[in-house]
Amino acid sequence: MPRRELVIGENDGGQRLDKFLTKTFPNLPQAVLYKCVRQKDVRLNGARCRPESRLAAGDRLSLYWQEEFFQQKPQEYDFLKAPAKLNIVYEDENILLLDKKPGLIVHPDENYHFDSLIARVQHYLYDKGEYRPQEENSFAPALVNRIDRNTGGIVMAAKNAEALRVLNQKVKDRELQKLYLCVARGRLDQKAGELRGYLFKDEKKNRVYVRGTSCPGAKTIRTRYRVLEERGDFSLLEVELLTGRTHQIRAHLASIGHPLAGDGKYGKNPRAKGAAFPYQALCSYRLGFRFTSPAGVLEYLNGRDFQVREVWFMEEFLKLG
């Protein structure tokens, strides 16, 4: 008799067997996992299987390994320690579009505390009865994109595995249009254009550097912008990332002498750190779905645009002389 039997649910279908087992049983070492599969201690619908076997909803897994490698579901969930409050731009049965406020982390980091955007999402959906972790083998609602802690704007969350798969593919294939608003120091000579450069990341400093010529490890970056308004020594820009790199907007504009207001990391000129901007004046304010290939359960979103209701730094910008 198997020690455990699992029926694959909708959110677990489509995964490789080894990936599913790794997420579902974190106490199971990888070497033991592959040995169990090789020795037929894991059976798929009663038959021998391989690590790369694809699971489908309704499949039955029979597991024969030692009890110590099974891990019980926790009775208490860390995400319940986070607030359930969200700033929702849009919601349906598959996705959430959230207006993340500056200062909130999207995922727990090395200085982990329980309040993060993903924890709030899971708490919110748990309270609604749309996320039942005790019924899931490996899936949990997940964020599709991320933005810096001190940057605000739209973050996408998937409520189910199929929506997550589709959105991850659309991000990879660049079938989403993301527009940013930002306040930059100074007045740009060209009121619209495309910036090109090469970005190098220093992992130890969590900082990037932009150069005009390529160097080992550098990645090409392209940043499109247009000036919407100028007030005093500051410019309001709309920016579209043609490549998506770490800190790209902040570092690219700083490299041409126009760092973002409130940006203490890339703002070389002290005046660029302020007016009264407590964070870098940057917001991912608009999202458009521009599918050029089938989108499955999310096809209904094609051609739609969503925008945050308020951009936190606009009031401060409008006060500038």
C-alpha cells in the first residue's frame, strides 16, 4: 500500500512531476526524489513515470517513500499576519491588478517581516474563500511582476495556475505595455526620444551602472520617454521600458544628468533627492494588454488598459514653481 496518494487538481496540472514533488514536499531531498522515481516508489496512475512526466488534472500519484519526507500542511499561515488591505485597480476570477504603494515590499526579503504584497494578496483571497491552502498541493496565488520597494504602481497577481502561466508567458514575449510616470531633475533638451545604453549590475551593492559602450556582463537597455510637463527645475515624464532591467529608468535618466526626484541612490545632485519627495518619484501607472498570440483563459483582456487612480507624487509636482 502507498504511504500517500494524491489527486492532481486544476492548479497543479501541466507541471513536471519533479517540480510538483519539490514544491509539495520540501522535506524531500532532490537525490531521494530522483531515486524514488527511478525505483518506482512514485507511480503515476499506477504506472512507472519519469521526472519529466507531465501531470494533468485528475491524475493520481501513489507515493511509497519514508514518512519523514512528508510534511504536513501548517495549521497556521504566515500570510494571515499581514493586513488583508489592498488597493485594487481591477479584479476578476483569474487576476488582480494592484496599486502597490511606496514603502511596501512585494516579496519577503532577507529582513523578512510578515507584511508584503504577496502576503496581503493571499490573506485577501483566503478571507474571500478563493484561496484554500489546505486543499492545494503546490499552488499559491502569485505575483507576475515586481517593482522596487520604494516605487509605486501596478503589480499583477494570478489567482490560479493557468492565469499565472499565461501572464508569465505574455511578460516573456513582451505582449504587455507598461507605462511609467516619473519626475526628473532638470529640463530635457529633447522633449521625446529613445535612450540607449548598456547596464551593468553590481549585485553586492544592489546598484546598476549605465555606460555608453558595452563591457563584459553588461546588457543592452532601451528607454522611451516623452516630457508631459515642466515646472521649475523638474520635468514630468511618461516612460516606456523597451527592455526591462533592474533600476533601468532610475539609472538611465541619471546617466544623462536627469536623476529622479527623491532618488537617493542614483541622485548625484543633492537637489535631485528632494523637493518633498520621500521616495523616488516613479510610478508604474498604466498597463495595457497587447496579445499577439493566444491567451487562453485571459483572452478577454486583450486590448484593455488599466490605470492607477492616483499617482502619489503628482500633488507635490504640481506645487513646484
